[in-house]
Amino acid sequence: MKAADLRDLTREELLAKLKEVSEEMFNLNFQHSRQQLDNTARLGQARRDLARVKTVLRGKAGQE
């Protein structure tokens, strides 16, 4: 997911994306703790995606 793509989304769409990525992080952490996660690199990728969404949301809040 690229930050430029996120900037084109509305605030409501960003909030939905934030919820989606947060749930994905929870599931990945749960799988990792149970040693059922095959691709552990996905954890870092999801963490960065979550940070990107939060950063863009914060930027949009400052513009309003």
C-alpha cells in the first residue's frame, strides 16, 4: 500500500482501512504466537501499513 494511494481516500475510507489493517495485525500476531504464521515478513509489512494509514489520517486532520 502506498501513501499516495491513501491520500486519495476520504476520511471515512481511511478509518475503514485503519480498522481493517488493525484486525489484520491482530490476526497475524495471534498466528505468530501460535507458530502458525508462514510468512513472518507480513508482520512488519502490516505494521508499516498501519503507520502509513495513521500518518495520512493525522495529516488530513491538520488540513481541516
